[in-house]
Amino acid sequence: MKISEKNIRKALLKNKIINHDADILKAEEVNSGNTNHAYIITTKTKKYFCKYAQLTTKVNYIAWETKNRLANEAKAIQLVKKLTNNKIKIPNVIFHDKEHSVICLDILPEWSSPLSDLLLSGEIGASMGKKLGENLACIHQSSVGIAKHTFPSKECL
């Protein structure tokens, strides 16, 4: 078993998502990123999307923001939810486990509406897109290790 999967299992146990290793029916790795190890975890009751961030990234460079990367991601998800007034289907953060470097999210139902549909229907205004884009750019700039401030910066709020 890979260290990423071991840490995800430990975090699921610690955060009381599962009671025993046997509660995990399937752990399917999703290989779409360069930095984190991502899995769809199927338990006896629910599916989760979990990511593990190790000290070096999958492409073998040291990410000096690694220790805060998942915490920043959890905060960014909450910020996006706030900026969109929860109109966009964004997964909930179930937990962020700093000890095991794991973040666990809900999996969105397949019927979730894309942002473009919500904009076209008028459920959310076009100005939200500009504000969201500006804030995401600010988050990105403040999380690349160049900026000296903590996330999220006052400029991003």
C-alpha cells in the first residue's frame, strides 16, 4: 500500500469517517495532478474525494508551501462558496487533517449545475464571475510562495 493511501486511511479513522480499515470498500487513485495524490474513497455508507500532499510533489520538486497547501485549499473552497453565495455546487470540506496531510471532500452529485448554466439562467449575476476571478487570482498569487503574507490575505477578501 502506498504512503498516500496509508495516510488517507489514518486520517479517515482519526476523523471518524470510518471505524475500521474494512469500512473502505474501494480506494481508487485519480491520476490527474502533479502535486497531490488524489483518491475516490468508497466506504460502506458514502463516497469521498481525498487528497494527500507529501513534502515533495509528484513531479519531484520541493513545494515549500506543502505544509500549508491543503489548509489553503480548504480556505479557498470556503471563500469561493462565500463569494458565490453557495449558488454553485462546490464540494464541502469534510475535514483537513494536518497531521496526515490529507483533505477530504464530498463528491458532487452528477446532476450538479455547471457555472455556465447558472449564469445563463440568471440565478447568479455576471458580476460574480469577475469578482470570483479576481479573488482566485489573488489566492493563486498569495499561495505560490512569493508573497510574504498569510492566506487569505486581506487583499483577497
